[in-house]
Amino acid sequence: MQAPPFDESNLSLPQASVARQPIFERDQKIFGYELLFRQPGDQKAIFNNPVQATAQVIFSAFFEIGVERMVGSAQAFINVTNKFILENHCRFLPKDRVVFEIAAESAPDPALVQRLKVLSEDGFRFAIEHIGDRPQAHPMIPFCSFVKVDLRKANRNRMKEEAEMLQTLNVALLAEKIQTFEEYQFCQQMGFDYFQGNFICKPSVVSSPKLPLNPEAVSRLLAKLNEPGISAVDVETFLTEDSAFSYRLLRYIDSELVSFPLKRESIQHAIETIGIDNLRKIVGLVMMTEIDAPAPNAESRLPRKRPVVKNADVKPE
């Protein structure tokens, strides 16, 4: 059975929006993009529920807008909650292309630390925000690949000492919220590996038509996926009740960012490819979003020897 076709160009639909801000390497090449929550028409992240915001960013970026358009060949940095990590949602996203950002205020409880340990051993990568004094004592640091230092909060008098300490922990240093050229030069001198901030390039909003979903069908699908012994054939019948969700699922699997070994057009083959467990996580993610809830150019001002990336909405380098 084939997924019903969709022609987005002929639909008058609400917009799915995600902001992205480039992260640059020392030689000013784009390494990745941090994906940021946005409601259509907003230029700042405004939300009350971090769990729902995380789910909305991932679903909009990967299933509605499309990952090639969001990040191209670059890395995707995504802010996630403890709940997202503990419930193992990281596993349905490609570990070689996504970096999961952990907030500085996340409590390093034993369950979270153990899950980070298992995921990092399986190749998943995490970035943690600057964790203040004695970073070497923080229990999550051994399982993180990046440490993000907020220039608006950092003590510059202690920056050199802290940077040298962090470099001994085998993590890459990422300076964020750089607002002046002087700050950019300072971070270069301190040995930072990556750079992010409005001085270099402001966030830009990427939008795409938001296809309607059937909340009742998605809820029934999740219940079906939780049944013991469920098969791809069983799930296919339920997926065909919501052609918009089927379309998204097939597009996600067929994307270049998601390197599944098989890329098929039928719903059954899509389910077999992604696996029942990952599909269960995806549907759970959809349930976290507001299913029925109703871009400026970014100038790069870094001095450089080659042409500047003028607009963060264009395809990444």
C-alpha cells in the first residue's frame, strides 16, 4: 500500500516554523546550526512547556520542514529536556548528525547520568551548557562532547583557567552569545573550537506548510504500537488513516540526513525500516506537540578572506 500523495504547493495551511543559528569553526566554516523554538510570526522563543517545545522543534524540523533544508550537510544542535533523554527519544534521530544540548540547570540525577553514559557509549553526542566552578567534578561532563560557554554569564577573569581545565577533559569548547568582535577575538585567544552569537550571524526563521494531523488517529496508533507482538502489517492499516502523518514519515526516512539502510515508498517498508520501537518514539513525540495549534536575513560580519555567508536561510556551506 502506498502513502497518499500530497501536493503542499496547492494547500493553504498554517506554517511550521523553526529558527536556526549557525555555529562556526575556527576557520569560519559552518559546523552546525542550533535549532530554536519559534511560533509563526515570532522572532524570539516564547513557550511555557519545555517538553512540548523540544517536541515541536524536532517534529517541525525533521518531519514538516525537512532536515536538508534546515541544516543541509551541517550538524543539528537541539535543546532537549531530561525527560527526552530518559525516555530514550534520542535513539530515533541520527547520532552522526545531531548533537543534543543539555541545559545548565539540568539536575545530574543518577538515572540521567546512567542514560547519558549508555547513549554516549553508543555514539550519541551531547553538549552541556557551562557548569560553573570545578567542571571536572560535574558527573555529566565525561559523557559530553561539547561544553557551551555563555559569554553573557562567564567570568572573563577566570576564562583562561576554566578553558584550560575543560580542554583537559576531552571536550570541544563552544562560545555562545558572542556580541562583539572583541569577544570573538578573546574566545579565539582562549582556544575555543566553535563560535556562535548575534555578532557573527543572527538566528533566522525557516517555515513550511504545516500539514493537518488527526489527533484521534495518532492516539489510536500509539495505543496500537504498545500492544505486544505488533507487526508492520498491523501498523500499516492505522497509518493509512492519517495520510499526512504517513507522508511525513516517508519523507523523514527518505531524507539524506537519516541514513537508514533501505529507503522505500510503501508504508509497510517504511515501518520495517525504521522499526516499531523508533516509530513508537516518533508517535510519542507527536503526542507531545500541539497538533491543532494554529524570516529575517542574517548578516555575517566576521572579517574573512573569502566571501561572507550573507543569509542564514540559504543552503549551508
